[in-house]
Amino acid sequence: INPYRPYDIINIDDQFQLLDYGVFSCGAQSVAVSALYLSITAKYKTVWVAGLDLDFFSTYRVDKNCRSIMKIKHHYFEENDDVIVNIRDQFKYATKLFDEMEYVKEYAQQRNVTIINISLDSYLDTFQKGNLGEQPFEYLR
């Protein structure tokens, strides 16, 4: 069993039915996961995602004292704040987040919902990219 998807012991069709009824969740690693889940259950046919860059990887560095440092680029913090982090935990968080996004994608496909990421420089490769209101780019992943 994938440790990030313990619910895989339940048949996938049953999982999607539980999602439809709101008994189940796509995950809670990010508000974006919940927002996408709700857009699917609201029966939108196309969902345009903006601002979900997930580019936090580009802000990590390890200093000469082997401290893992992340430069914060978030509206909750002062610009260019440095925070000492446990890089292993950060990658575990990221793995869970990307796995939840894959689960959202599976659910969306099952419900005939298209999710298009309009943040063209985004690290999120789960969904097709495109420009708002235009035909999405070819998805080659």
C-alpha cells in the first residue's frame, strides 16, 4: 500500500462514489486540493487553475553549516525571509501534495472534468497547461 494513499484498499469506483457524497476527501495537504475537489463535486466541466506554482523547490539551499534553508515567497511572510527547515520533511510534504493532485486528476477524469493549469511556469505537471479561454497545450507526460 502506498503510504500516501492508504485508502487504496477500497475499490477505486467506491472511492469515487464516497467522494461524490462528501464522505471521502482527496486529501488536505493544500487548500488547492480541497478547492479542486469541490469544483469537481460542483460539476464544473472545465476548471482553470491559476497561481499554483509549487515552485518552493527552487528556494531551498544548504548553507556551509549544513542547515537547510528555504526562502519564503508567501504573502504571510516578509519578502525574502529565510526559514530553517528539515529538508527531508519538506520533500515528504511535497510528495504527499503531488500524490493528492494525482488523485484529484483521477477523480476529475472519472467525472469528465478537465483541469487546466494556466500558471505556465508552475512545477505542477499533473494537469494540462494552457492560457485562459484557449485550447490547452498538448499533454505529453
